[in-house]
Amino acid sequence: MNASLKKWLGEKQGEICVSHLIKHRFDAHFVQNVRQATELIVKMAAAYETFGFGGSATLDQIGIKDILRDMGKTLYDHNQEDLPMETRLEYRKKQGDCDCFMASANALSLTGEIVNIDGIGNRVNAMTFGPSKVIVVAGVNKIAPDVDAAIRRIKEIAAPMRAKSLNADTPCALTGRCTDCNSPMRICSVTSIMHRKPMLTDMSVIVVNEDLGF
């Protein structure tokens, strides 16, 4: 696809998605690139001290964790290498009670819903209630026409690639296709659809006109 046309289409779909997220009471923003997204995140996050993170290739890609570390913030990041299992579990629990929780979305619908599927559930738990602030960052590649298409996107695209990146012992990590498996390593166990902003959660959504994450 021509790069300029892809950028144009991403902008149009991103703006539609954000307009519906705003109607659904989310504090939603559309930005053109990672630099603008990072500047907005830093502005939103500056007042907070403790940060939790859902497993997110998008957040890793934009480098926000290093920026927050340089700002002297405390990070509960269970994806750090060489962490013992008990520390990973401790960090997952602290994510539900941190000042600011950051995550991406597996999919956004053009109609203004946020759709995620988790293997453990710490991400969707912290996104919906607990932290003082929640920030969701997603590239326009995550946008699907509606909720049903968003779920299909997760099962057919995001989940197989995520499972492969984690070296998970699941059929999709071998074949690239979802078989609705019963593997103990299955990463699709808990589905969350945010139809509207949770009543007691201050949540911002940043949609970026770039391909980010899975």
C-alpha cells in the first residue's frame, strides 16, 4: 500500500475511533506518531510516582519505561528479564493498586469499544479498577470495524504472534492459527470488552497513526 494513502486511511479510521471513544466517556486522543504519543504520556504521567504495565509490545516499542525510569519513577514491570517468579507475581498484584497503569489494547473497534484477551487477567483487572490513572496506547493497526471483528482480530492475528513471541507451548505458536485450545499455556483465557469508561476509573486512550505491537 502507498505509504501516504496508508497514513491517510489510518488518520480517518483513528479519528472515527477516537470520536466514538469520547462519546463513550473515555478521554481519547489521536496523534500522528510515537513522538507525539510519548510527549502526551509524559504529560499525563508526570504527577504519578508508581507505575504498572500490562504485557505490551507497544509500550516496549515506544520506550516509555526507560523514560519513566529516567524520571525517577517506580516501575512494577513483571516482564523484566531474570525476575524470580515470586517477584513477577508480586508486581502483577501491585499493578492493581499503583498510581498509574499503562497497557495497550489487543483491539479497538471503530464503534468505540476496547477489547482485550488475557491469559492471567492482571492486565484487564488493573485496567478496569484500582489505579488512580489508566493510560491505554494503541496503533491504528489495532482498529477493527466492530466488536466481533475486534475479537476475530485478536484470535487470528494478535494472539498467535504474541504466543510466538513468548515461546508459549500452544498450537497457535506453532501453526499461526487459533484452535480454541486447552493448553496450560493458553494466553486467551479472560476476555474484556469495555463498552464505556468504567465509572470510577480515570482512563485515557491514545490512538497512534502508526503500526504498533501485534
